[in-house]
Amino acid sequence: MTHDFTAHPKQIVAAALVAAGLIGAQTAPAAAQETLTIATFGGSFLEAVEKCHIPPFTEATGAKVQTVLGNSLQHAASVRAMGATSDFDVVYIDDSAAMQLKVEGLTHALDPTAISSSAELDPRAYGPDNAFVVFMTGATAIAYNPEMVDEAPDSWKDLFAEDMKGQVAIGDVTGTSGWQFLLAVNKMNGGTLDDITPGIEAITPLAKDSVVLYTQADQLLALFARGEIAMAPWYPDRAGSAADEGLPIAIAYPEEGAVGIRPTLLIPEGSAKKDLATQFVDMVLSKSVQECFAENKYAGPINVTAELSEKAAAIVPNGKTLESLWFLNPQVTAANLSGWIDRWQREVAR
């Protein structure tokens, strides 16, 4: 399923959205000369944002959109550094990093009544005090090359198999897949969120044998394309997009449960364009835009009225794979993440 948001003149789209209550009648003229800066992720994720999120917003408001790329921790560091005057108006960021910014007083509370689709969202979408809102469901699972692996992996243990030595890549702990894989390995080895020693000890030799400790998700694309890696903890949405481009990549959900990801949108308290930013968030959460993003990025929709094609449903977390996801408490991860990173850098990446 695809959605062509450029097929109608600006006036028709804007009028339709006004009639639907998505934007006020005076929004487009007021915003026409404004530029909204969004901090988002790169690669195929950016391509889907540019196809599904930005066009309907610019059509409705007349505003331009400027993108800044990075991962969640990089975006959080930028928001933190900018403080009271933020260059970012909307930030794409995972829920644990969003929680850190909320605790530091750097997030602007969203008004659910200003989000036209609030009643259609998963009840767990809004963060504490409405500091952020989840816009999709993802996961850290196992991506593998079916041309190099005889049987599809079904456990995190498969990455540690002797015949996989030198053919695995794992994420650095500064990226979501990195710390989530660490915690999955830790849990598998009897550790707890208060004690990650079992995970650190188990993952250290794997890290030393890994082809790369990737810091940006799409670093894996070339490695899979060249047959340099057979397996990696990675994201189903990225793997689905890569497979569509012809790369030999498939996704598997480990029997222990993949780690759930709840990427969020937040508006920094320092943004000078909070109303316009709210309109962008509103657009991203709408049914049609959620369906577009799900089909183009293989992202589990947070709007429960969105419908999935069979192809998307086979990749995104849903049904049994969604039920088996291990969702971490963002307050706990926010409180512990810096400590986990410190230990990783001292003991794993040394």
C-alpha cells in the first residue's frame, strides 16, 4: 500500500485538513514562510519520513522542513547542549532517551486535545506528563543472510555459535540495538537491570570477534551486500527495506523474545515553533500517514485504526511476535543507560 500525497494541489489538501479539524483555518498563511527543523534518523528511515511524514505536512501548512540526522543519544545530547533555545522543533528519539530529556525538564508537554487522532492511539502512546508520544512500534531482533545461514536463527544464542565467529556484527552500546542486545544477552545469562555483569562478560568476546561495532543502523547494508556478515542484531524495519532493495536479508524473532522499541516524537521546550511542531506530530499520528509509514518502513503503527498489508504484517511486530516483545521501562533504562555505556566502554570496547 502506498499513498501519493503530492497528487492534489496544496489548496485542496489544506482545505480537506481544515475541514477534518487537523489544522486551523489560518494555519497555512501563518506558517507559509516558516521552516520546521526535525531531528530524525538516516538511511531508509529518512526516506520513509521524506515520503510519508513531510509531504502532507508541507502541503497542509506551507511550511518547509529541514532535517538533521543522528541516532537517539546524539539527538538527546544536542537537545541538552542547546538547552533553553533549541534549533530542533521536533525530535525522533527512542523512549529511554526521551525520558532522560523529560527528567531534565527539556521537553514540552504535548496537548492530546490538539492531536486529532488521540482517541485512535494505543493507550500507552503518551509518555509521563505527555512529555512525548510513541509513533511506531519496532524491535531489535536478528537479521541474517539466508544465503550464508543454513537454518533461520531462533535464539540470541545463535549469534554466539562457533561457526558464526567472524561473521557477526553487533551495535555499539551508544545505539539502541547495541544496549538492547546487551540487555537481552544479560537477561539470557541470568542478569538483571541492576546487574549487567553477566551480559558484559558474555558479550565481550563476541564484540572482539565482530566485524564491526556499528553506530549507525545502515552501516550494515554494505556488509550484508558484500557477504561479510551472516548475522546481526538489527531492526525488522531496516531489514525489510533492505530486502526490498534486493539485499540478501531476512528477519527472525528469537524465542527468548526480541526487545521492543517504542520510538517517540517530542517537542523540545526550547523550540520557538511549538504550535507548528504540534501540527507535524498530529500529521504523523494520523491513520493515513501511519499506514503509509508502516508500508514503506515496516513500522508497527501506533494508531490502532491503521490497516496493514500481508507483506507488512509478516515483518512488523504484530500478533505473536508483538506479544513476545520485551518492553523495557523507559524510566529504568533512562536512569541506568549512562552507567551501562560507561561499563561497555571500559570493559567491552577497550
